[in-house]
Amino acid sequence: MVEQEFKLLKNFATAWIADKGAADLKLEPIDDPSSESNPELFLTQHVDFDWKVDFDAKVVSGCVKLHLMPMDFFASCRDTLRLDIKDINVSRIHINNEPVEFTVDAGSYHNLGNVLSINVGLQTSRFVVVIEYCTMPQSSALQWLDAQMTADKKQPFLFTQCQAIHARSLFPCQDTPRVKFTFSAGVLAPPEVTVLMGAHRSTPSGHCDELEKPSIHYFHQDIPIPSYLVALACGELDYARIGQRSFVWAEPSVLPWAKAEFEGVDDMIAVAESLCGDYEWGVYDILVLPPSFPYGGMENPCLTFAGDKSLTSVIAHEIAHSWTGNLVTNANWEHFWLNEGHTKYVEGLILERLYGTDYRELFIELGYEELLVCLEEFKEGHPLAKMVPCLKGIHTDDAFSIVPYQKGSLFLYFLENKYGKAAVLSWLKSYISHFRRHSLSTRVWIEFLAAHLGKNILQEIDWNTWLYHAGSIPWVPKTNRKLSSVVDKVAERIKNTPLGSDAESAAYVRSQYETMLPLQRQLLWRRLLKCVPLSHDNLLVLNNMLAVSTSKNAEIRFLWSLIVLYSQYLPGVDGALEFLNSQGRMKYTRPIYKALVAWPSIKQQAINNYKANKQYMHPTTAKLVEKDIELTEEFSLRSPRTICTSSPRLIGMLRTLMVNFHYVFATVVIVFGSSFQFGFQTGVINSPLPLIEKFIQNICISRSGPPSSEFVQAMSSLVVAGFPIGGIFGALFGGSVSNKMGRKLSLFIFNIPMAIGSLLMMACQAAVSFEMIIVGRVLVGFACGAFTGIAPVYLAEIAPVSIRGMSGIMHQLAIVSAILVSQILGLQELMGSTKLWSYLLGLTILPSVVLLLLFWICPDSPRYILLNSRDLEGAKSALYWLRGDAEVVNEEIGELLIEQDDGNENHAKFPLKDLFRIKALRLALFVAVVAHLAQQFSGINAALFYSTSLFESIGLTSQAVYATLGVGSMIVVITVVSIFLIERVGRRILLIGGLSMMLCSAVIITIGLALRNHASGLVYLAITFIYIFVGGFAIGPGSIPWFVVAELFVQETRDPAIVITVIVNWLAQIVISLGYPLLLASSLIFRFFKTALLFTLVKYLKDFSFMPFIGLLVIFIALLYLYLPETKGRPPCDVQEEFVRMASGGGDDVALGSYTRSLPSENGDIGATVSQMALSPKLSRFKSPCMYASLTYAPFIDVLEVETSIHKVQSGIEIQEVVRPLFPSHPSFSILSVGSTISGHQICSGYRVRKSFQIGCYRTLDCCTCDRMSRILFLPRL
């Protein structure tokens, strides 16, 4: 029965596939983080628009008909079509005139809009969904201009701007560039206006005889386009011919200028065709828009939108888009550089053909300088400074920068220099021809490039730095500088010469400037912008001589405005504001507003100007400017720092802490309820110990008579040792409880034994029981052992990346502060008396109560919520509570989602043994353990002990204890200082530098102690360097090991690593606390453990007791110098990647080659092809060694029935693969065994699969008998 059903389904599927046609099997299976639609199930092929434009209500109403094709036989059994939608009211949806159910739900990210879910039923062939709807006035795709906001001030104006993800506010759609469709449109509008679209006009404009009768305008676009290229404009427009296939459209008063400006468009199109192939769009019209248009140009097919301040170079750029962007499109906005980088590159080639090679080289120089300025404005390691960023949870408007434009084009120019211009131009034409009318990702782009230029390109290029590293430019363009050298001379003269009094220099500048090309002039002002502030006298002369403030060149006006503002040249402010208000390009508007608010005396004037002109600005521009000038309530942590900012980074970090009150509150509660208690219980025992021994003795006398001294000493030793013994068990269980219950709940749980232990110790005198002290010490030690593993991780996970190190130091600051407090309260005059010592021991009940009462207000770690609990909304809610800024929340959530992708997909519990088995993880664990051992075996305990004896040796017998408190205060002060150094200097330098200070101090202390009887002054030298010694400890080794572990490991491996390192730390504490006093043979605490051997060691070491620590410090410094990477500002996945490189010895990339196989079928060979390629971390952000495997097969149904093996496909490669059916869901692939050798690496037969492979998913494989880890991506290319 099952076989018969399966054959029926197979026959049905075969017919379904045939109905789809080969052309429909082209959708690359790549996620789009900016869209919640499901084109992998239902693909939009054609759209019909029926619109009515209402200027009074400022809405577009009507219906949209989506012609859809089911894309997956099995998935089509799922009956829900999901579309992106925002600021749209849907009134009715029907299929075949039958109403269907629908819902509008909140999307995963509130800033990306909503999801329209439509119950389409079982669809097995092409079908049409009709959606009746109306836009809202606040639709971000539509800008409505009243008549007075236009040039002629006669008729209102409407234009759309759908890039990047605003089409969803114009019509419900699959708003992703990987979906392309043809369309037709009918637009009903008042007769007074002309309607244009990015398409061919089907009829004349349709003006009617009757004045009040509206007109319908018809359009059609027969070449598939993505949703962001749907364009509509309505207004009083006239036109003029500017080429054989081109008209320019503009308001009548603007038309003469527009016609003169753009008459050379035919030449540009002809040059572009010679570079890229035939122009397929038929017509190329240009529409000049009113000033509020937010971009220089918009490459809508058949109708380029241009601002009224656009330059000819802008049109060259938009013409190039006709091929790169419109014809060949990025699959999602993370790969935006495929659109803009290629377009910028082609733009340079067009300008070269028109104006010569020198002009193009100047164009490249100018672009490189713009890129450097952009990267400088981004904060260090900013995720959006990557050429291929992660945009999960981030609005594409917030991610906009020139990085994909300039770094992308620079990369192509780099390829041209490396492989030859002829080869790259040949590849470019083939690339456009091959992928025309389709969308692609960077991965597919690389495969095609390698196929054309040779597979060696995979090893010869630093892919990781080019594509995935923030801010890095691995290559500097080498140009002839023929035109730029003239600019440099003029800039140098302006910068260094008083032009007002040096007539010769002024004349030289003027003559040179008049002969410069427009690009040279732009480069000059950009050079001078880097030299601000300039002399006010020179600015006055320059403007009078060159009329810069009234230049018709928008780029020059923009740069001049920045120069006068950053030079605080008051006469130039009005001109800057005039230019600001005369145009709406975000490229100009945002930097000028940033410069205005950076000048305190005119900041309010800038804000008033914004409020007065906001109504004339495009909604997207207004929203972003509002954030730039900080009119929003939240303070944005991710805003790029501006040029010439007067606030140093230190002040910025303080400001961050002050503004985010919730974060500060959570940090204080965490450290007070965990770290402070650990420090207090560590230091509190020293002062009351003699009283405890007396208390034990008195109890024994009352019970059974005088005890032996050995018994009293044993019990007092248990009182001391109970704390670290309990700490080991707490550390052992703390990590697993934290991983299972969460950071917040685990701290709450472990505060219960802390409270019980504190109460037991506090009540011991009343109950007359020293056993209660021992039990209490074990319980508080158990709690503190857990705290040392949980608190640093919790603090690091809730902290912004920019102050993560500062947050980690708060743990150590709380510890050393608590130790100092315990020492002060332990003074006999305070609580170190016979009556109060038990209350002193139990004082930690207060922090426990505070935490138990207040901690419920605080959220759990957002990282834990997302990566462990898989609760995206919960993580966003927690982050918003901590940050208060939705933009920052979306950025951080995006980074967490990258880590989620990079980790184990099913997040199975990571086996502890794998930390030791896998070489890279073993190395990271080794570094973490060394850091913790360096903290405990650095000799800090010896310094603290010797400080008292040294103070006594110089006559401060009664005041020695107070002088020792001074040492404790020194540690606290230096720890506070390290808070402000940790993000400026970094972890590596502070840790190694602190240990080096301790090493030098230990050598001098040893010399001073050994020779103090020969020179009395040496004892003062030893005392001085004891202070330096403890300062070196506090500056780095005291705090950094606690939180650096969380930065060395990704989420999956972090908890077991922390468990191991914390246990090592506690064991080291026991060894130190029991061993060093024995070594000195002078402590009353551990007399029970003395042996003849230790007396012998003391006899020989004496004042040379620092010698063992000197040797250990040398070892620790050497190991950390060799293996500890800098973790400041880096996500854990990047740090892990560095350990992978170190573990592999920095070897070359792995290239597995390729193999091909055919799957058998009832119908014969169906030509299914499997290609496999392995790429190093230089190419993939998914950690190394990384294997990409892709499967291409057809028809879909046959793969489900196949079980096949592959052997010796290529020389040196033997792979055995089994494909098993999992009907009726997607097929699942499992690698059962791998043998032989691939690129010199023995792939062992013991590979185990953590989770079965599903099409389009990443899964982690690790070899059971070697150290290699692999990630394999199975992607069916339909």
C-alpha cells in the first residue's frame, strides 16, 4: 500500500515539475534576513497593479494580483503564503473569486514590518492571489510633496523609493531581491499630473478632455525585476529628448537645465554596452525629482530617478546599474556589494573610455580616500564595516554606507591588477551574460570567478579580509598620481600659506583651481577636510576667490560645508544650512547634521533647522538624521564617531555607563550579590581566626574537658579550608546549573546556600557550636565557587562589546573591595571583638537578601536566552531592557544570530572530552588555564604576607596592620584605574604587562630582602616594590583571567571551559593557602600540616621565598605572549578562528577539488551533479576548516528514492555517501564514512554526525580520531 501511494505521488510530482518549467528552477536557496516571505515554497512570477493615487488622503489604493508558482511538491502541501507588509491596510484577499483567510502578524523584527499570512490551500500549479488594500499616509516607500515643495509650485508631487526594503509599504510582496517578476500596471491619477513608472508606457499619457475626469496610465515591464525596482512618480512633468532612446522628464522650469546636463547619455550607454553587452531595457529615460529625493540617483529600469543636484557621474553610475544590479542582482542585502561594487567599477570604466586613463585613476584615488574616511568613522570592529555584513535584525537603511560601493569596486580593481585587465573585462561580460535576469550570492560569484580565472584564485586571495573583516583593506591601489599630484601641491599651499597676505600663493591656487577637472576639485576639498581646522582668513580668501559656497557642483558644496563647520568658521554656517536645506541626499544631509551638532555653540540652531525642515525630508532621511542629532530618547552605542570630535573615547565610555541606567543597575546587583560576597568571605577569616580557635577550645572544655592543641588546630584548619573545599564543588556544579537554568536563576539558586551559611556562622555563638562555622564556611564556599564561574560570564554577556572588558573588571573590583572592607571591619575596634566576630562572618547575608529581593527586576543574559533557550523575542526584550535603544538591540541580536549560525545547530551538549580532543579548543583551554594559574601562582599572597612583616621590621609594629590596609587600598585603586585602561589598551597587553611588572618587582624585592641586613635602606626599596608588585597584579592578572575565558570560547564550548578553569583556580587557591604558609613556617593557621621537609625548605629559602614565583612568572609571561590573542572588541567566533589557525600552524588553504556523479533513475541518467569544494577561514565566516558541498539535481522526486555510494571519484579522494529518503519531508543527507586522503589530510572513518543533514542547513561534523572540525553546507540548486 505504501509503495502504491508513493508511486502515485511520484507521478503527480513529475507532472508538477514539468508544469513548472526549467526556467522556474533558478531560485538560489539562501536566507534573506530582511524578509519573512517564503519564495522557496511559492514564487512570484508576475504582478498586476491596479492603483488609484489620492493626493488629498496621501494614499495609494487598489489591488495587486500576484501570479505564483508552487516551488516544492511536498512543501506545497503546506497551505500558507507569507508576504512582507508594512503600513498597509488589507481589506480582502481572494483566489479564483473565492475569499480566503488571512492574518497580519508581527514579524520577527518590529523594524522590518509585519507578515501577511494567506491560506492559499493546496496548489499544484500556477495560481493568482488578488489582494485589495490601501497604503497608509506614513508609508516609507511614498513621499508626498505639496505644491509649494516643488520647483514650479503648481501641482503636488508623489514619488516612490522602494530600495532596499520599502516595497512592502507600497504593496504586499516577497520583498527580497532574490525574487524577480514581470509586471503590468494601470494607475488612476488626477488629469493635472503625469504618471511615470520604471517600465514601458503601454498608451499615451491619457490626458482627458474633461477637466475633472481622471486619467488611467498603463505600463508593462517584460524583464523580471526585484520588488525594490518598482517605481512610481506623479506630478506636473514635461519632457525633452536627450538621445535616440532617452528622454529627460522634469518640472517645466527645471527641464532646460536637465536637458543640457544629461545630453551625453547616449555616449555613456554605448560605452557601457561595449563593456557589459547589449542594453536590454529598450528605453533609458531620466526623471529629475524635487530636492527632497534622498539619493543622488535611483536605478529604476527604463526610468532613472535623479536628484536636481545630480552630476553626470551619477548618471554614469545609474547607467551601469542597468547591467549590474538590475539585470544581475544580489540575492539579499548582505551581498549588496555585488550590486554597488560592480556598478562603481563599471562606472570607472565608462569614465575612462570617455575621459581617459588618468581620469579613471583619479576616480579610484578619490574612492579610496572616501573609503578610508568611512572606515575611520565606524568604531573599531563595527560589523557593518564588512563588505558582506550580517543583517539579521538590522534594517538595511541603518546598514547603509559606502563600504559596499568603494571596497567592492576596489576589490574588482585589485583583481584587474592581479590577473590583467583583459581577463577581468572578459570575465565581467561573461558574468553578466551568465547571470542575467537572476540573483546570486557571493558564494556563487566566487565559484563563477574561479571557473573563469582559475581555481588557484581560491588560495591566492585573502577572501576573509576582503569580505568578512570589519575595516580591513588588504590592498592599496597603485595609481600614476598624475592628476592627484597637482591637487596635493595646491592643498599644501592652502594649508601652510596665509593666502590673504601672500598674493603669489593666492594667484597660484586660483590659476591651478580653474584648470582642474571636477574630480580634481573634489579631491582637493577632501584633502583639506582631513586638515581641519583651517585658518579662517584662508577660508574667507578661498570663498571670495573661488566662489565655493555657491558652486553648482553638489559634491564640492558638501565638502566645503564640512570644512567650514569643522573649522568653526561662523560666516560659513548660513551657506552650509542653505545647501543642507536645498537637497535631500542622505550622503550629504547626515554628515552635515553631524558636523553641526558637533559644534556646541550652533547645535541648537541645527536642531531647530531640522525641526523646521523635517516635513520636507524623505521619511527615511528624517528618521536617520533624528538619530544622528540625538533627538531620540535612546542613546545609540553604534553611531560612528565623527571627524574632529572633541570627546575622547574615555568620556564616551563613561557616558555610555551613565545613560544606560538599567545596565548599570544590573551590573551593581550582580557584583554585589556574587563577587562581593566571594571577596568578603575570602578576606574575612584572617582577623577573627585566633578568636575562633579560642571559641573552639572553650566549647571543648564545656563538653568534655580541655582539648589537645592538635585537635584545636585541626578544627581551625577545617574552618579555613572549608571555604576553598566548598568552592571546588561549587565551581564543578555552577557551570552545569548556569547552562541549564540560566545565569540569572543560577545566581538566585546559589545565593540560597550563601544565605544559609551566613546565618549558620552568625548564630554559632548563640548556639555554642563551632561545627556551624565549618558547615557555614563550606556552604558559602560552595556558593562562591559557583559565583566565580557564573558572575564573570553574566557580566560579559550583558555588557556592550565596547565596554565588555570594563564590565569584566567589575567582578575583580568587587572582590578586592570586599576584601578591603572585611579587613577594615575585622579591626578589633570595629567587629573583630569577642562579641561581634560571628556577626562579621555572617555579614554576607545582607548582599544575599539584596540580590534575592532586587534580582527579579533584571533580565537574564540575552546571549543565553537566544543561544541556549532559542528564544529570539525573549533575547530582544532582555537586550532592550539593558540598552533602551532598538537600533543597538537589532545590531547586537544580529551578532548573536551569527554566533548561533556558527555554533552547533541543534546545540547538543558539548562533550567535555572534546575540549581536550580538538586541538584548537585544547589550545584555547590551555591559555585560559595558564591565565588562572598566573593569577594564583604569581606570588600575590607572598607579597601580602611580607608586607606586614616588613612594616614591623622598620618599627611600625602596632601600625603594621593599618599599613597593610594601605596595600589593600592600593589594589582597589589600581583596579579602578584598569577599568578605564582595559578597552583602550586591551586584555593581552594589560595581562602580560602586569605580570612583567610583578616579575621585575619580585626580583628587586628578593634582592632587598636578602641584603637588608647589609644596607638598611634596602628594606624601604623592598616595601616600595611590594606596592608596585600588587599594583602590577591589580592592573591585569587580578581581573582579566575571570572574564577572558568567556571571550576565548563561543557559546557552545564556553560553559565547560569555565568549569575547568574555575576549578583550576580554586585548586590553586588551596595549594597557595595551605602551601605558602607552610613554606614560611610562621603562620598559626596551618601548623597542623607542618613537616620536617617544609622546615628544611624554610631553612634554605627564608628571604628568597619569592624565587619560585620569579621562575613561574617567567614561564607564564612566555606562554601568554606566544598563545594569548587579543580579544578586545572581537566576537568569540573570531577569537576561535585565530586558535584554529594557530592549531593548524598557519597552514595554507585546503582545496578538496571536485567530483561529479550521476544518480540512477527509472528513467535513466537524470544528470544530477554533486560538486564539493573546501575553503579556508579566509573565505568563510563559518569556522575553519570549512567544506561547502552543493548538490544540483533534477527532478526532485528521484533523489528521494536513491541510495548510492561513490568511490575514488578523483585521484586522492574517496568518499562514500548515502542518501536516504525521509518522506514526506525534505530529504536528509548523512555522511556515513570518509576514507583516504584529501589534500594531505587523512579524513578518518570515524566521522560522526551530530544531526542529520537537511537541505540548505549547516551542520557540524567532527572527526573522532583527529583534531579537525568541519562544517558542511548542503545546498540544492534547483
